[in-house]
Amino acid sequence: MARPLRIYVTAVSATGHSRGPWKAVLLAENSSGNVISEAAYSLRSQHGGRGHPADPIEASLSAILMALVTGRKRRARDLIVYSDSPAAVDIMNKRRNIATEAIGTYLQARALAHSYRTVSFYYSPYPAISDAPVIAAGG
């Protein structure tokens, strides 16, 4: 990879419960390790009429999808996505089967991943994880 954009993602429940509205918190770093953006996005489910992801894995896949969209907006050609969900990383790296509820989100993420020259998915805790709930709450 030449000069990859690195994006750290985590999915945080906005209510503190495993069910309910979820938010994706993203931190983007350039190839020099400088933070270029940090943002929180409300997550929507791609499955049926539900308004929010059903579980932490689906929420993490949605957060990875948001990271891929953010990379496109930043015109990155090479991207490394770090997620704090080992299950979501295994799904994106095709080492684990996906639940039926999350297939739509997975397929969107996989399709968008093909628009990059190189893309890699790794497990890593979100940096400054103590800030994630504050950022998700809008603070």
C-alpha cells in the first residue's frame, strides 16, 4: 500500500443497551498518523423495516460500511479499516458466516470495498475508547 488512509470504527449503543439505536464512531488518520477527522453517525438497518441494527455484529458491519463511505469521500485509493469487533472483521475477511439479518449491510460493504485499489480489515480497539460514548451522545 502506498499511503493508506486508516479508519478506526466502533459501534456504540446510544442508549447503553445491546438493542436500540446505534451510532458509528469513526476516527480517520492519514498515512503519517495525524488525525484528520472524527465523527459519529446514526446507523440504520438494511434489513426489512427495522429502524436500527439488531445486534452488535450488525451494528459493527454498518460502522465498517460507514468507514468505507468515509474513505470514498476522502478520495482514498488505499484503505485500512480497524474495527473493535472481531466478529465483524472475520465476516469482512470471509472467515465467518454472516447472519441473515446482516446480509444487506455485508453486501453493500463488500461491493464498496471493491472500489478501492487495496482495502484491509483488522481487529483493533478504538483509540481513546473512553471518548466513544461521549462522541456518540453528541458531546
